[in-house]
Amino acid sequence: MARKKNSGVDPRYLDKERASLVRKHRKSVFFNKRELAAIDEYCKLFGVRSRSALIRQATMEHVLKELDENHPTLF
């Protein structure tokens, strides 16, 4: 009988954490033919299966980088 490893973390906390990561908000993006062809070529070349994950990751990396570089300062 396999025993489940106890991580020592409250299961209710883990459930709450998982629930906070559920994506509920939809945004639409339009691409022209050349942009879509570039995305398709990239996915084909690098074996990307989920274009939405690729676009989400690229967008969030850019957003977080800009926020980090342009954070408000007091002086």
C-alpha cells in the first residue's frame, strides 16, 4: 500500500492557493497574417503545443519586467 507523502502544509491552504491560480478573466488579442505566421513558425520550430500559454508567458514576462524596471521611487 503506497503512502501519500505528508508535506506538512494544511490541505485547506493548498486548496485556497490552487483556487487563486484559476484563470477566470478572458482577454482577446487580434493578430495580422504576418504576426500569426511568425507565431505559428515559432511553435512549429520549437515544438510549442499551447499557443495561448506561449502568448501568456511572453506577455507576463514583459509586463513584470517593465513593472520591475519602472517601480515608483521616493527620490
